[in-house]
Amino acid sequence: MFLIRAENWLFSIKTFLAGMLALAVAFWLDLPRPYWALATVYIASQPLTGATHSKAVFRAIGTFAGAGAAVAMVPNLVNGPLLLTLAIALWSGLCLYLSLLDRSPRGYAFMLAGYTTAIIGFPAVDAPADIFSLALSRTEEILVGIASAAFVSSVIFPRSVGPAVAGRVALWIKDAKLNLNDALHSETTALGKSHWLRLAADTTVIEGLAAHLGFEAGSDRRMLSQVRRLLPRMLMVLPEISAVSDCVGELSSLGGPSPQAAALIGRLSDILTSPSWTSGSALRDDIDARIGASLQQASWRELIELNLLVRLRDLSELLDDCEALAAALAADARSLQAPLLFPIDSRLSRIHHKDRGAALLASATLSAAIVICCLFWILADWRDGASAAMMTAVAASLFAAQDDPTPAIAKFALWSATAVAVAGVYMFFVLPRIHSFETLAIALAPSFLLFGLLIAEPKTFLIGLPLGLITASAMALQETYAADAEAFLNSGLAMVVGMTLAAAATAIFRVTGAEWQAARFVRANKVALAEAANIKGRGGEARIMGLMFDRLSLLAPVVHASHEAMPDAMRQLRAGFNLLDARRARMALGPGPRRRLDAALMRLERQFERGLPLTEEALVALNRALQALRADEGRDRDALLALVGLRRCLFPTAPPPSLVFSGPPS
């Protein structure tokens, strides 16, 4: 249970201490709204020191940018309420759009720049002449909170990102071995599928954690180079395991592997299940000897078996590389003891997919929500409408990256209402009895320690965050006690109404959901496959595959919405590699085989470009290309195996082709 986890208690205590430090400094500096410093601590603090520093840096940058935008907009547009509304709405939407396209920690600065303008700008409409002093005060209060969170995270039992990354990598490798062993034995149970999804999703989690390494001093920054070499190899393991599973399944339907191949499979299985990892060097030597056999009279079964052996050799190299890099991460080693085996750079680059359409929809939804809330504020002449508009911008921004943000925003609004009630208890029953900062800290401790525990646990994060953030804001702590029940209720109601409007607008305008997003990833991959099949293409192979890999990682968390999406994406990924392999190998072919291969690739390119299901003509073209390829002392082996893999990816249920390698093609 999260309440008894030592690391959760440590985070909660540190966050509370940082909050009290921020509050004390804000009181000492005589800032107008010291409670903003306390609220900032609870939104900026993270369990890991590097993540806290990262969030602090980009939150500071976003705050400065947002404050500057508010100072520029409010005095010039305050006499035109609709123009000011549109300006802030469009600015917030633009910032959110840029944030969603940049999935690194840097994207947080863009989002902050957007809703900070709303936080500062909307409350200033009644006193536009004071906008600069108001923006300066809000910035100072937020910076005090940021600095306090970063300071406490660094000096009191700091938790480094490095060990967290190393631990995640070790678990990932363990899951990869289990998944590969399942594939070797044709295991397709629900457990195996859950392992598969975890492998795909965890690569994104590890990359996200590793992005914070650069914000920690000392040895953890040296780990970045190791992680950057490790991540592409981890990703490459996924389609290789999928190809092994496919080959083993096809061989089973054709009578099973040969005794020699079965022995090699058994040896790899023994390595995978061994308590300690042993190098696969000897196994690879034996696999290479088996692969070197002539393909002059190879049958379809033998081609599938050869494809399997090539995949096993690649996986052996990849897993050896992953183990070596994981050991270096765990030991914080500056360099590896031996060179890496698998040549990854020419096959895959780490590049992020940018879904501009989805980002535009999310940003337009945010802008629309702000406009709707402001129109209600203006038409109703609502005194606390600024608080509602401010919280609409915050709530619609915080969860915009989710495929369906509505449930999260609604939950945030529900627990914000609870936080307002908690703040009311403090304001009217507890604070009147407080006469010193020490007693204030003691009074706040039970609630805010609980909020910290809830924030520390991912499953309860959406409960703890609004409780900590809104309770601190709604209490409106000042150096001297002052309470107005009517103002408190109006302000609390406005915040909850603003979040509710954000949820309603999101539900209306973002009706797409995870299934729509999954379909967009699959369609984008078809465009990439058309590019991979283009025989006139030059370069860009690593970029194409990097984008397809990234879409696979993004698809894994939403695969529940479309049960066929993950298999389709994995087959597309394998098809992409096979298309590029075939395109590279075509120049070594004779004129006859090259014409057949080019005809097959051009037909596939046209069908991928149209986004339609593959036709029987494409299968016939692949079969003709397979028939035309003559394996003479390995000259055509790469192209032949690429076509074998491509046929299995694109037509997994088609019966085996009739292949006769009787001599050179005419």
C-alpha cells in the first residue's frame, strides 16, 4: 500500500518542508500572495531530483514568457474584452500546440507560457495599470516555490534519476528475455501479450526518465551517452522478437525446424533462462555456420528457417549489447569493456513522431474552452469570472496530451471541489486559532503530508495534485488572518466551474479518443512504408524506421482501444525493415531478378500511398520476385530473405508459394 512505502513518505515530507520554506520566504519578502509559492511547490515537486530540477528550470522559463505576454496584451487590449479574450485564447492554444509537438521536458515550458498568461492576465483586467507589478509579483511567488522545491530535493536525501533508469532497464531486459523465450516455444498466451505491450510502452517511460539525467550534477550526466546508445537497441529487439514468433509459427505449420536449427533454438533458450547472462558468442558462430549453407535448392520451409536463424543471431547480438550497456549504467562506468556488436546507426535513429493534426485539435479545444468561459464571464458580469477563466486554461492544458482528457479533467474538478471544502475548514475553523508560523506549519502538516503521499503514487496522482494545489490556493494564506465567506465561496465556485467548463468543452470538441489516435498512427505508418518501398529513394532509412518505432511506442498505451492496432503496427514495422533491406540489396542483383523486385516494390508503393488494403496482385508480384531471385553463393541472399520477411509481414495467412530454384532466371 502506498501509505507505507518509505520512498513515498520521503517525498511527502520533503515536499511539505519545501512548501513551508517557500511560504516562509514569501512572508519574509512580503509578497502579495504567498500562497502561490506553496501551491507552486506541490505542482513542481517530483520524486526524483533530476525531474524536479527539470520541471523547475522549464517552469521558470515558461513563467517568464507567460508573464511577458500578459504584460504585452492586457494594457493594449483591455478596452476590447473580446479582443483580449481572443488574444489570450490564441496565445494559450499556440503554446499548447508547441508543447504537444515537443515531447521532451522542454515542452513543459511552452505549456506554462500559455496558461501563465491566463493566470496573470485575467485577474488584471480590473486594474490594467497594475499589470506589470502584478506580473512581477506572480513571477516572484512562483520562482520562490520553484527554488524551494529544487533546493529541498537536492539537499535532503536526494533521489537520483540514474538508479531509477538502471532499474527500469534491468526489468526491461528481463521481460525481453521472457518474451523471446515464449516466442521460441510458440507461446502466445495473454501473459505473453502483456509482456509484449510492456516492452513497447516501457521504452518510452525509460526515455522520459533519461531525459532528466542532464539536470543532475555529477556522474548521472555521464549516463546520457550510454542511454542514447541503449535505447535504439532496446527498440530493435521488438520487431526481431516479433519476426522470431512469426517464423516459429510458420515452421510449426510446415513440419517444424530441422534438428540442427532446433538444437540452436534450445541453446538460446538455455541462455535466456540462465540466472546469469552469458555471452552468445559461441552460439552466433554456430548460427553463422548454419546460415552459410547454400540456398541453391532451398524450399519455402528452409527459407523461413534461414530467416529465423538470422533473426536469432541479431537478437543474440542485441541482447549482449543491452546487457553490456545495462551493466555500465548500473556501475556508472565511463566506458564499455568491449565494443558493441549490432550496427544500429545505419538502421535506426531516435526521432519523434509529430502528430500536427492531433496537436492542432487539442490547442483549438483549449482556445475554444477559454473563449466560452470568458463569454459566460462577460455576459453574466460575474465578479469572479477571472478565476474561472484562469482555471479553464490550466485544466484544459494539463491533460491535453492524453488521448481522451475529459475523464482526467472531470476527476481533477471533482477533487478540486473537495480541496475547496478542505480549505474552508482551515480558513474558518483552524486559521483563526493560529498565531505563529510554527503553529501554522503544525496545523497544515496532516493534510499536506497526505496530499504528498497521494501525489507520489501514480494511481492517486490525480487526487493528490488538485488537493495540494487548490487547497493551498483557496486558503489564500496571508501574513495576517482575513476571511470573507462570500468571497471564499465565490472564488472556490469559480475555480470548479472553470474546470467543469474545460471538461465539457473537451468532451464536445475532442470526441476522437484513443481508437482515432491509433488509426492515425497506422495510417502514418502506411505513408512511411510507401516511402520505404520507393526504389528511387535515397537515404532517410534510419529516419523512416525511427518514426515507425516511435509510433509503436505511442500506440502501446492505447492498444486496448483497438485490439488489431498493435499487431498491425508491429507487422508494418517489420515490413519497413524488409522493404529497406530489399531496396538496398537490389543493386547487387542481375537484370532479371532486379526487374521482378522493382515491379513488386513499385506495386507495393502505389498501394501503400492509396492507403487501401493490399490486393492479390501485390502477393502475385512478391511471389514472382521470389521465384526470380537466384541465391548463388549468397549474392542474392539479402534480397531473398527481405522478400521472405516481407511476404510474411504483409500476407501472413497466404499459403506457401511454389518456389523452384532450378537455374538463372531468364
